[in-house]
Amino acid sequence: MLKKILILIFSIFVLALNAEAGSDGVLTVTEEKQTKKTKDCFENLNRATFAFNQKLDKVLIKPIAEGYRNLPDPIQKGTSNAVRNLSTLITIPNNVLQGDVKTAMINTARLVVNTTVGLLGTIDVANEMGFPKYEKEDYGQTLGKWGFGPGCYVVLPVLGPSTIRDTAGSFANVFGGDPWYNASVHGNNEYLSESLYITSKALSGIDFRANNIESFDNLEKNSMDFYASLRSLYLQDRENKIQNNQRGNIEILYEDEQGWEEIESK
């Protein structure tokens, strides 16, 4: 009950921002198909948070990722598959909210097959069976599909690049309740906990960081302004995902929800 009340309060807060902000950069509903340039309203604070995140990455996250990369390939692949499988618990309700019932049904079948035959998702059996390519969806993307503009760009401690809209979506991912907790593990009302969700996100981040150590190092070395480069990559990626643009995905370690999967693809 408390979580549902929090969701209601937060939703009212978001709508209030939307109604009052207009073109000032805070979450807005736009009728235009092409979103306006996202403002970096809190740049000084964002840069300070970004610097903190970079230090945390160097002293903690990157060393863990380097250790993870030394694990046997089957363990790395199994971990990656498992956290990807868990992410369908967020994707499926967002497929429905976006009106894509067919994909929701496909992803539900994918979840069932991989969780059972695929040993809790450690083996991507659905992919081997020829299921359509899996595309993650989250509540930030759904808000974008519904016409909400991104609002101001923000950098969150530890979590990293985001926007006001995507932060609102992340809040729903964690506290949304029903789509996550009502997924029974064995058909006997053993619901998945928020601790499992947080663990899956941490493992997803480490897995991604391990796969992109050199890419990050090269980007940082060759960027005149590393902060601006990552900001641009994040915003481009989010817009591509909202528009279902498959020309490439760009993701980075700290992003929620669905985390950036690749620095570059294709």
C-alpha cells in the first residue's frame, strides 16, 4: 500500500512539473515528433556528480569489472544471460503500456522458456529457438512514447546519466510493485524481491563495464570534454530507443534501467 501511495504522489508531482514548466526544460508533454534539445539545467552540479562517479569508477567499479572479466567465459555469459532474462520483467509491462501486446506475449514466452529450460535464464534458449531479437523497454521509454519530453539532463550519484523523465521512469522501475513483484518464481506466489532487482542491476552494470573497459578508456582519452561526450551519447541513445531506432544502441554503466548495453554497435 505504501508503495502505491508513493507512486501516486510521485505521479502527481511529475504531472505538476509538466503542467507548469512549459519550455523551461522540466518534464514536458510535446506534440512534436522531434524532441527539442535537452537542456543541461544543472550543469555545475552535474559535473561535480560526474567527477564523483568517475572517482568511484576508478577505485571500485573498474577494478571489480577487471576481476569479473578474468572469470571463465561460461560464468560471464551465464550471468549476462540471467540478468537480461530478469530485465524482461520490466520490459513486458512496458510493452503493454506502449500498446505492443504482440511483443509482450513474445517476451512472456521468452521469459518462461529461458527461466525453465534455460536454467533461470543462464542459457538463452529462446534465442537458440529463433525468437525475435530482444529489445529492452523501461518506464522512461514509455513516458517518451506517451509524448513526455525528457526535461533537464541530470547526473545521478552512482547511477549516472539520466533526465527528469528517465529518473521518473527509474522510480517506477524500483517501486512500481505489480509488474515486478507479481512474477511468481514457481507458480506458488514466491514473488521476486527488490533486493533481487538491485542485485541484477549491479551485476548488469559490472558485466557491461567489463565488456567495455577499453572503449571507455579510449573515449575518455580522445574526448576534449568527456562529460559532454557521455551526455551526448546518452541523450542520443535514449531518443533512439524511444523512436525504436535500430541503427545502434549506446549505453553506459550507470544508467538504470536498462543500463547502456554498448558504447557503440554497428
